[in-house]
Amino acid sequence: MLIAEIFHSIQGEGELTGVPSVFVRTSGCNLRCIWCDTPYASWQPEGKPLTVESVVAEVMKHPSRHVVLTGGEPMVAPGISELATALTVLGRHVTIETAATITPGGIACDLASLSPKLLNSSPDRLRHGTWRRKHEALRWQPEVVCAWLDAYPWQLKFVVTQPADVEEIEDMLAQLRREVPRDKVLLMPEGTTAAALRERSPWLSELCKQRGFRYAHRLQIELYGNTRGT
């Protein structure tokens, strides 16, 4: 599998914010989010081909029990199921960060961190017309999301750029036809700088208070900035 990076850091997003974790970032993605903060793993996939055994050996060099499989989109990586199983057998807690466009297929997973993409993620129509059509056709798959919800402990994360996004989120949740606790829905401000996050956090936190959703910051940006290996 093509691996963009493996690093030991602090989980900056979601319910496990603050937990020391080893991140395995696969390279390759089936979406093209316009605001993607890891283009080296999606828009222009790069990395080093590694075997599952090599990835596991690298992960085991670090003391943290928590391992995060992320991307890009980790579910498109060949061997991802074998990797998740191997890590689980070794006693690691495995979080899979996915856009939930691909069914889980029984993959070993302790926390499914599902981040379906809103309309705000779509690439520019003029500059990236072909990818925009592909992205729009794939970014929201309610049946796939439900397959994850029914099989694993989960959290739903949405990247928000403007207040109007919340209405789109409400509609998406209604399409799931599931009882979705509001505190399991995390709204995260879009931004790759601390200044951008702080600009959006006041109104987004107020919307969370009004709707009962959970506000989710991006701790890694505050701690390290938008840099690789963090």
C-alpha cells in the first residue's frame, strides 16, 4: 500500500481529542474536497509503497495504544483490512477516519470516525469539472453511512464553512432514518490556520448550542499549525 506518512502525535479531532495516537496516512482518495488539508494524500497522491508488515513494525515503535488509519481515504488502500486486523490482534485501538463512501466489509475497527462531505467540499466547476461530477456523485452515500453505523462504535464529523451548512446536515441526518444522538454529531470549523478556526468558532459553537450538536475544534492546528506529521 502507498503510505504518505506514519507519525506519533495527539489526536486533534473528535471524541478522542487529546489522546496520544499513531497516525497511518494512506495515499489516494476517491474524492477531491476543495479545502482538503492533505493534498499530498489525495489531489496529488505521494508516498512510499510499504507492506502491511512494514507498516505494523513502524507503528509498534511508538508507545501509544491508539492507532488512527486516515488518508486520503484509507478504505481505498489495498491491504487496509489486513492492516486493521494485524493492529487489533496486537492490542491496538483502531480508529478509521473515512468519508463513508465505501462499505466497511467487516474491517476491524474500534471507532468509525465518519466524515461525510457537504456541498461546500465540491471542487470548482470550471477548473475541475470532471472531478466535480465524480465528487458530487459519490460524496454522500446514506446507505454506506448506515452500514458503518450499524456495525461499529461511531462518531459523525461534518466540516462546516458557513451557518447555512447546518440545514444541509439536518437533511442528511434525516435521510439516515436512524436514531442519531445529537452529541454523536460533531461540527468542525473548516480552516487550516488558528485564525480561520477562531473566526468560525464563535458562530459555530452557538449553532451547536441551539441544535444540540457537539462542537469539535481542530487541536492539531492550534498546537502545530497545518504541518505534516502532526
